[in-house]
Amino acid sequence: MSVLQVSMAALPFLLSLASRTGKAIVPCLLTSIFTVLLGGEPHRAALAWCVGTLIAAVALRERLRAN
């Protein structure tokens, strides 16, 4: 995988770092790791990436909503 692909795979983890609580960090880290490991199978990697991004987006929305 190239550097661009790994950085896209880490996007859910990086988004979860911006959330208010740490509850979303571990699941997003795991989905990012699964995305990198499943890079050879694009459909499964995309599913893991979408789940991680959804978790991170909800956590980020809750942080913005609390302010």
C-alpha cells in the first residue's frame, strides 16, 4: 500500500481523535487497522473503512453538538 492509501485508511482514527470522549478512538483504530490489513480485498476494506468513518462522524457530531 502506498502512503496515500495508508493515510486514507487512518482517516477514521484521525477523526476520532477530534471527538470529545475517548470511547470512539479504539473502535476507529481497529477499523483502520482492518482496512490496512484487508487492502488486498477492496470490498472488505471499504466496508471496514465505512464503519470506522461512521463511528468517527457520530462521535465528532456529538462533540460539536455539545458545544
